[in-house]
Amino acid sequence: MATNPIGKGTKTIGINMQAKMAQELSKRAESMHISVSKYCKLILQEWIDSGKKLNLAEK
């Protein structure tokens, strides 16, 4: 079994998304001089900390 390079108590996840969205995340992360992974963690943590519910609906 491989060890997680971040350390104990962490989990690696992967997601598939439209290329346009992935490019936008890359652009925003690059503008802050951070990795896309770090950018995603920052915006997800901000959303979780806000306590707001995410309303999903079929399109």
C-alpha cells in the first residue's frame, strides 16, 4: 500500500470536470501562485466554513 505524501489523516480524491472549468481553476490558481489542488482546498474550506447549504437541481 502506498503512503499518502501529505501524512496521516488525509485522503486523496480525484474529480472529472469539463475542460473549461478545469482551465478556469488553473488560471485562478496560477494568478495566486499556488497549485490547483491548494486553490480548490481553499475555496472548498471557505464554503464549508460559511455553513451555507448547496442547493442542487437537475438541469
